[in-house]
Amino acid sequence: MLKKADSLYQLPSPTEEDDRLAIMLYSEALAETPNSEEVQLFLRGSERLGVLLSVYGENEAAAKSYRKGIQLAKAFKLPDTLIYSSHLFLGELLFSLSKLDSSIYHLKEAESLQKLIQGKTQPERLFNALGVYYFETGNYSQSISYFSRAESALPSSLGDYGRYARYSFLSNKASALYNLEKYDSAKKIYEDLLTWEINPNQVRINLANTHLEEGNPDQALDVLNQISETSEPLKFSHWNLLAKGYLLKKDFEAAELALDRTRDSLMIKLMRKKDLQRGIYYNLRGQLHEQKKEYQKALNSYQKAIIELHPTFENPDIFQNPEKSSLGMSSITLFEVLASKAEVAWMLYEKEEDSKWFRLGLSTYLSAFDFANYISFNFDNDEARIFLGDQVLKAYQNAIEKIYNIALERDELDLMEQAFVWAEQSKAGALRQSAYFERLKRRSGIPLAKLQEEENLQFLLSKNYQRQYLSNDPEELKKLQEEFIKLQVDLSRLREEFKSFLPDFENADVFSLARYQDQLGRRKASLSLFQTSSKLFVFWVEPDFFDFKALDIKEINFRELENWRKALQTPNLGRKYDAGSFISQFGKTLFDPWLLRMKSRNQLIVVPHAQFNPIPFEVLPIDREYLIERIAVLYQFSAALVKSEPKKEWFSNAVLGFSPFEQKGFQGLSRLPGSKEEISRKGFTVFTDESADLETFLKEAPNYPYIHLATHAKAEPGDINSSFIAFYPGLEEFRLFSQELSYQALDSVEFVFLSACETGAGQLSDSEGLISLARSFALAGADHLITSLWLTENQVAVYLSDAFYKHLQKGESYASALRLAKLDLLSDPKMSQFSHPGYWANYVLIGQPEVVSFERKVKEVIGRIALVLFILAGIVWIIYRSNKKE
């Protein structure tokens, strides 16, 4: 029976009747239980039956057939390589059914088996399927890696099949670039594909969509109007895009006509239960109602869109939101719809003043932000998380502006506590989640062989990037880039495996104001900024106090602020410093409500945002004083990263110091005279010149709680992966690039002094802050870092580091020791030529508030009492001796 079915399956041009007969024969044969000699025939039959059933839309039955083959292989302990195709086909099928968790499991199984199989394995089909999965779940960077691998795996001798497949992979890659807002790159691919004359209408639709995202509706409509007739699947995309274009032009009548055409076709066509294009239609219909101020109709449309886009949610009640997060088709679109629903609910509240709309808006925003957090947790690389954070930021900004207005109208200023929580949740989300993943991973039961495999891949990635950095040969670069993509994909696959060992991966601590106040510790305060299109929100937090203010963004002269920052970077020796009237007023405006409260605080944690990230706040003038003259200042990427730490005793014999360029420079990296002096303190373990190479650093760094690097560094704002710290160039690889640095296991490192130029500078992400080398150290596990925002003067570096370590030795905290070191420099006549803040304000501390533990407080009190008693005893002894003489 199986042989007859196989012969029908293998017909060169089978009819539907042939296929139906084969399905019947396979079904009957596979109902029996095979013996060990028959089982491989049953495996092949299960796979072929699944293929036939899926062709005729019987997807659940097809999935069941694929699973049966997989189960048979496991039951008879056959090689897993025999079920490679079953895993691949089942993964593709489950994806089409929106069962994404199951889909990625089977696709990853196929990927792990593909390496073991010699011969025809269709790797291009597998890589494309994985690319589509990551694309639809919003991990666009990872999808590009897979689409590129699919194109590379495609043999050049496949004729028309190869040409069509290459078209598909390029088109998918362009769509991912579009979603990464790399519109020029996407358009270039689409315009090239138009010359291929394959699916030209689909290419025009994609090209038009790119124009729309750039805010060019006229160009988009010109492209769309070149489409005369479209096939059934493209009609919905075509009309939805026409509606989107007209909405951008605020031509509501034309937009409604286009949406009506979509609606009529959707009603006629029998579609699956949940459909992406139907979800997009309802989203656009909601936008139309919203722009026409028909808010309740908009809410109904958005609710229907949520039902279409969420894999399991079915509730049509607008007062209900999905309680369980689940990845589905176009997860980013679903987040955007939830945010739009929340915004419209609050618009309705402003119109009708009915509190039910306020509660709906609040609950929907909470649902939207929880969902965005869930998406980010399911990404497996830092770059994808950063991009998502920047996309989600606009919704946070809208929510905070709205809740601020509502708080004023209702005279319920406590609502701004929620605004503060949202502001901090929006910051450094990628850093928080990536660092959390690394911490969990190191404490997990992941087999050592897997961790070693990860280390090997990271090493190969670093080596590859080193070669790319140095290469000028286009052919070599192309090969290196292809290898780099493959290594990234392998690392991604491995990290997906890690998640099975991390059951608590998605259960990170929930951030709240009360939790943050507990973490601050006594006599600490924080100043947090959050920038929107119209306001600069400033939050002041103490353990038992919360306050805020909102500055009009139009009253902040950002050009003056930027000019001041740039002027700090180029001081003239001995020149008197003048901050200027705007900066003087800005400093006072920022801190004015809390200056009296500041007097009782000993540390201020500054959490900047957006354009304020590169600003050295400690030199802002307040009544003719620098801020640092009033209080010790430290910085954090987000208040959600703050964790109170007991102040530890400082051990000078536990410092690892590196000074690679004391004697000579190399290839544009100048000699750094005096750098050895920075680390030449009693007890320090020091490596200089030839001994201060990268290999030694990577070996020694995890063994020391304190590290001091007096070296060169390079920040590349245009390419974050090109930023590096330089070690002695005796080996081929002497640059520690930011990506490799972030993968190091430095949990045991408490403090790092980065005495190198621009280690705190980097590419600015509005949501993530500065993507810098300092951030890479934080990712690797270091809690406290002194870093430099711009070029360093050697003499100042030596002075500050020496004074800093002296104050640490006396028991000061990191923040206090750095403050006192700077004040020493300002009061030292021998250093008067360096009093301009441009020489010392570049050194900033990123870290945690240090709290003196109860045991240490007791010891200090006992020590003071003992000292007083000793002094009193001395006085008594002197009096006694004096009386005796008399």
C-alpha cells in the first residue's frame, strides 16, 4: 500500500484525483504499527502524507502526520537526521497557523540537524523560514542574517527556481531593512527587483510602503497607481496602503473609499480565523475614526485589530485587553494598536470626563508596555532590543504627556508617580534585559560544553571583526561578512537553547517607585530627566520623598547647551571659565525647587535622557558654585538599574592595572607618558607596555575586584561595534571591541577606572542612552565605572587617579572619592592651570549608591568611642603628670 502511495506521490504531473488517492493509501497504511524493518518507510510516508495534506489546506491533519513521523523515529531510536525534513516542514506549517513557540522549536531542531546531513537538505529553505519567523516576531536584525544566509546557500545552477528563490530572499531582506528604518537600502533593493519582472506588483506595494514610512504619501500613491490589476492576496495590501496614503494626506473621503473596498472584499473572501491584512485593515479604520474624532468607533476598530493580531485573544469587549503575552504575526503592529487604543481612551476621557475611559487608557497602556517588554525578552541580541526600545519610546512619551495633563486637570499629582515609572522603564531596556540574561546564564545549569561553544563563537566573531576592521580588500570583506553572519546565526541558535535552562528568564523584578526608594538608601537623592516633544520632565526622588517639575521644551536652548558641552571639550590652558548666562540659568532652573533638600543629601544619582545623556551635570553652575561643590554625583542608565549596595572595604592589593603605551605608541595610537604613574601604587598588580596585552587582560580581569586601564580607546558613534579599548599591539589582535567586551564574565569586578579617551562617548539612542564602552563593561557585570566623556590630559589623569585612590583608602565611597579628588585639584595651586572644567569634568562615575551596612556603622561608632576614650585618657594622663610634678 505504501509503495502504491509512493508511486502516486512521485508522478511528474499528478492530478488532484491522484493526490487524493495517495492521501487515502498513506492514511490507511500509516494506521498500522510498523516493525523495525518497516519503520523507515513509515517515516517517509508520514512526511509525504503531511506534504499532500498541507497542499490541500488540511493543516492540522498535516501537522499530526509530521509529528507521527518524529515520534516513530524517537520510539525506534533512529538517527534524528532522518526527520530533518519533518521538523522543517512542521515548523513552516505551525508558523502559518500562528503557533510560533512550537514553530521555532521545530525550525531550530532542523537547523541543528542540517549541519550533520550531507547532500540535499534545502538549507536555503530552512534559513528563509527562520528569517521569516524572526521578521514576523519583530527581530529584524536577526531576520536579515538568516535571509543573507539563505541567499548564500542558494546554488548558482538552479535556473528559474534559483532566480525566483533569490528574488524572494532579497525581497524579504528589503522588508527587514524597511522595518529597521533603513529606507534607502530597502528602496535600492526594491527598485532593483522591479527590473527582474518577477511579481512586479508586490514589489511596487513594498516600495510604496517604504515611501509611506518616510512620510512621502505622494510618491507612494504614484507607485500604487501604477498597479492596474492585482491578484486576490495583493488586493488587501494594495487597498490598505492606498488608505494609509490618503490618511497621511488627511484625505478622509478617499481613505474611507479605499477601506470600504477592503471591507467588501474581506466579507466576500473566505479567510482564516485570524488574518494579518484584516488586522491592518481594522487598525487603519481605527486611525480614520480617530482623526475624525469618532473615538468610540475607533476603540471598536482597534479592539477588532487586537483580536486579529493576537494569537489567542478573542474578547470583543473594548474594556478588555490580552492578559497573556504571546508572540504572533507582526508583534510590533500589535503593540502599536494597543498604544493607539490607550491614547484614544484618554482622548475620550478628556472629552466626556468619565473616569471609566481614564481607567481603560491606563490599563491598556500597562498592557501595551508589558507586551513590549515580553517581545524584548524574546529577542536574543542587544541590537534588536535597542531598536525595539527606540520604537516603543514614542508611546511612552505620549503616555507620560497625557497622564501629566490628566494629573493637572484632576489635581491628582500622585499620578506622576506612574509617569516616573514609565519614564524609567523606557530607558536602557536592552541593557537591563541583556545584563539580566547574562547573570541568569552564569548561575544556571547550562552544560559547560554549551558555554564553551558560546565562548568559541564569541572568539571567532571577535577575530572576524578584527580582520574586517583591518581589511581593504572588497572580496575578502565580502567573505568575512558572510562568515560573520553565519557565526551570528550560530550564536543565536545556541542562545535559544540556553532559554530552556532559564525558567525564570521572563520573571525579572518589576520596577516601582517604592522599590526604587528602598534601593536609594539614607541621605541619597536622584534627579531623573525624561524628554518628550513638548516637555522636559524632571523627577526628584528621595527614600521618603517624591517631586517633579515639567519644563517647556521650547524654553530650553539646545543649541546653547550643545555649544557649551563642545566648548568644555576644548579648554585653553589657564583660561578663565565662563559658563554663560543660559547655562547658569539652566542649572538654577533644574535644581531650584530642591536646593534646600540637597543640603541634607551626600550623593545625587543623575539619570539623564535623550540629548542630556552626554552632559556633565556636576559642572552645572548653581549660585556661582559647581554642583559637585555641593554634592557627590554619580550616573545611571535607568533608575530601574539602581540597586543599593553595602559599602565594602577598599583593598589596594586587589587592583589590576594596565598601561600599554607608557614607552611608545603604535599605528596612530600615541605614547601615553605618565600612564604608568596612574597605576603605580602600593599593592597594585601592574602590567605595562609589552606585558599589557589583550590576552593577559582577558585572562586576569575576572580574577580582580578592581581594574584600572590607562590606555587608548576609540568611540565610533556611527558604528557601535567598531568602538574599542587598545592594549599592547604585540599580538595581531590588540583591540578589545565593544561587542566582545560585553560578553566577558566580569561579575566579580566591582569597579573599573577607564582612564582612556571617550570611553563614555558613543552612539546616542534616545531610549538606551549612549551605546559606549562603559555600557559594554556594565553588560559584562561591572557595577561601578569611572569613564571619560572626551579626551584626557595626562597630567590631570595622574593627579585625579592618585587623589581618588587616596580618598578610597580613607574609607570614602566611589562617588565621594571622585568628588573630593576633583575638589583637591581645584584647590591645589600647583594645578591651577587645569581649573577649567574641561580638564576634569570629563571623568564621570556610573554606578550604584553605596550604603554603609549596620555592622560597619557599629564598628565606626565603636571606633569613634574608642578614639574619644583614648584622647580623654591622654588628657587625664597629662593632668596627672602635671599635678605630680607640682
